[in-house]
Amino acid sequence: FYVDFARSASSAGLLLSKELGKRVDGVIGVDVSFVKSILEAVGPVYVADYKETVTSSNLFKLAQSHAEKNFFPGSRQKKDFLKSLFNAMQLNITFRESLPYLPLAKTISESVFRKHLLFAFNDKGLQDLFTVNNWSSTLWGAPDGAPSTSINDFLGINEANLGVNKANYFVKRELFHNVNIDDKGNISQTLKIEYENSSNAWPGGDYTNYLRVILPLNAVLFSISFDGVSQEIVPAVTDPRVYEAKNFVKPLGLEVEKYDESGKTIYGFLVNIEAGRSKAIEIKYVLTQKISLNLPTFSYKLRFFKQPGTDEYPYSFSLSYPKNIRVVNGKSMFSR
């Protein structure tokens, strides 16, 4: 549940170690997009255990149909199907006479770059190597710059589907990000996220999204609005001894959780996007860092943090600044 994959991997490794009684050296994370891309590269794979031919186009449908069939709480059906599929893919790749090595290598490389394939290791030296190359989706990065001379800005969103369905598979999103530097050097920002939930039935449905916005340390949240309607922000009740009590009354307003992690400040709240509907979320905040406009030069850098497991989506960025400021060196580099 951590936004930092290496921390989630550490928890997963610990649980597996307790279960098996063996030391876990590392964790490899994959998602549906990775499996689909491998199938696109090697072609259809026959899964003998289920008498099914799996392709990149029917993977999701087959996985969900086998998960639904005679489902009961604690069922392992989906895991068993995916295990059989992975075994069939491994046999196909291992014993195939003519393997498309170049497309397969390209697929794996792109999956690592796009965070559909991630790695985390117990060995610190090895993990540091993967961290600096952005192969572990950690929050590691350049620290906040020295006040007045440079700003190392940061933005990421992290979503968790709490709706006990697969609605997130049908959800599209688009981000609009505006950064404004005023004539006193204050940096205020507006982030707008437009969601579209195209699902209408199981395995889709309403998208109950616990949305977390990852910002520079100590960033101050100003406002949140849903479809242009401003929300009354109240502190989230996160103590189970409080919200599980019989006499607990849910506070009025939008509960927002705030915490710091890995040198970043994170704000989290629930938002529901109904099946077949769209919703726009607008978030306004300000950085505590301030630029001294009396200096001859200063720098502004932004790193956008992509959530693992999500496909690419449109991101628009705009920067506003006083008329007496002139850009002397501006360039755009994709950072994840």
C-alpha cells in the first residue's frame, strides 16, 4: 500500500519469508500490461490446464472469468489461472524453436521504463543501483533545493481501488498542472485530474478511489473541489480504535489524510467516480520554498512520479511567471 514500491516489496518479502521459512532475496513486480506486452511479442499461448488459448486481447477477460467462476471468499482461482498461464508462457519461451528475441527484449526494456516491471532487493548495494536508475519506483530523488536559488519540485498521484472490483481497468485520466510564480517569489500550483469511468457492469462498476497526491515536503494544501464544487476539508480519522467504536459519528466534510514519507508530503482522500460517468478533481496548494527574484538567476526543476501499474495518460504542464523574469535555459525531460 506504500506509494514507494521498495517499501511495499519489503513487506511482501517479509510475509513470504514468515510463510516459507526461507530468506527472500528480492521481489519482482509485474502487472497486466507487462503480461499483455509479452503475449504481443511471443504470440498466443495455449494453457493446457484450462484448455484455453490466451492472447493479449483476451487476457483480462479470461483472467476475470476464471476468477468469477464458482467464487467463494478466500478463493485462489485467479491466482491458479495466472500461475498456469505463467508456466505455459515459460515453456513456450524455453522450448520454442524460433523466438522473436529482439521484440521480446524491446518489450522487457519498455516495461521497465514504463514501470510495468519493477525490482527490489535486500542487498543495499544492488538496490541502490536499481533505485538511481528508476527501476524500483521509489520516491528517491534530488532533495528540495536551497531556498531562493533553486527549486526541485515534485508531483505524483497514487490511486488505490477500494471498490472490490476491477473498475480501474476501465478508468481513463488526464492531468492538467499549472505552476504560478508570483511577483514575490511564492509558488502556488493547481492540479486538475479528469476521470472517465467507461465501465457499466462487473468486473467494472463504481471506482472507489483512494487518491493520494505526492508533493514536496511541507507543501500546504489550500483547496479541493469536485466538478467545480469546493469541498470542506476535515482531518481524516485514521485511528481504528476511534472509527470502529460503536458510537463513532463520521465527520462532515471531505476527510483528508496528511503524512510525510521519504522526504515528501502526501495528502490522501476518497473520491468516487460512478460507472459510466466522469468527474473532475481540482487541487490547489502552495510550496513552502520561495524564490528570491532579486538574484540574477535561479532554477526550477519538476519531477513527475508515475504510479506503477498504470498505463500512459495525458499530462499537460504550464508555468506562469512575472513579466520581469526571462527564461534563459528551458528544456523538458521525462522523469518518472
